[in-house]
Amino acid sequence: MIQGPKKLKFKKTKKGKLKEFNYKTSNNKLIFGTVGLKSINSGFVSIKQLEAARKAIVRQTKRKSKIWIKVTPTMPITSKPTGVRMGKGKGQFSHWGARIRGGTIIFEICGFNINNMILALKSGGKKLPFKTKIFN
């Protein structure tokens, strides 16, 4: 199970703005695996979404492949309870998330049949809240 960071300087942070597709990010080349899953759009992804995608990939490859998760959720996401009026400060901590820029590699995989790895990454990409692309 993926978890958030152990220590942070501040409990609540600002979301910031996400830039669109960028080929020049440092996280856009395959390092470990032979096939990768890359984001096309930018957006926020939660730990639950990453874990659901990872489980789908593992299930499709029948646990015979090696998977690397290249995204670490380090951003605390807050939310206010339903039925609370506007104002009165920022909400309480809800869950961990990660900022994903366009062109960032999310998963790398190797050690299985290429066609099955592509099918597994397709099923994992459907669990994520933005468009993805498979490449090798």
C-alpha cells in the first residue's frame, strides 16, 4: 500500500497551478522497465487512485512482472465537511495526493509478455483521473 510522507514542515499546503504538457521534465524517460504509462494531461491523483491502478496492473500480469511506481504522493489534500458554510479557514486533512504534470511517467513495468503488459497498463490507466499513453 502506498503511503504519504512521514514528516512535513507544514500540515496544510496550497495546491498551486499545474502546467500543461511538458516534454522537458526530468521524469519522462524509462529507467527501470521496458514499457511505461505516461500521463498526457496534468492533474491531481490520490493514493487510492494510484493503488487501484497498481492493483489492476498486478492482477492483469498475474504477479509475474516487476512494477515501479514513479509518482510519490506528497501533497496533503484538505476538505471541508458537507453542510458547512463558506469561510472559517481551510478544511481538515483528508488524504494524500500528487501533482502530475503532462508527460510524467507514472508506472514502469518489465518481465512479462509485451502484449500482456500493454493490456495491463491500459487497465491501470483507466483507473486514473486523466488521459494516459503507453510507450516503450
